[in-house]
Amino acid sequence: MLLFRWAMLMLLLASAVCFAFYAGTGQARFKRYGLITLKWTLIAAFAFFAVLILERLA
């Protein structure tokens, strides 16, 4: 559980850094990297919480 929380925090931080690089340089590749990282982080988080909810119901 703690490992998952740290992984989510690090992925969100990586996404924020990519967006900061985009804001600083204006290069579209950093925006794309940030959106991809954010998308997969949110998908993983929703899947994790779905598993937690299913465990509570069972």
C-alpha cells in the first residue's frame, strides 16, 4: 500500500515536471509526455481503488 502511494506520488510529480518543462520551453513533446504520464497514472489509481472497493464488498 505504501509502495503504491509513493509510486502514484512520483508519477504525478513526473507529470508536473513535464508540464513545467513544456511551460518553460514551449516544446510540444513535453506536453505529450505529461499527458501520457497523467493518463496512465489516473488509470492505475482508478484500478487500484476499484480493487479496494471490491475487497470491501466481498
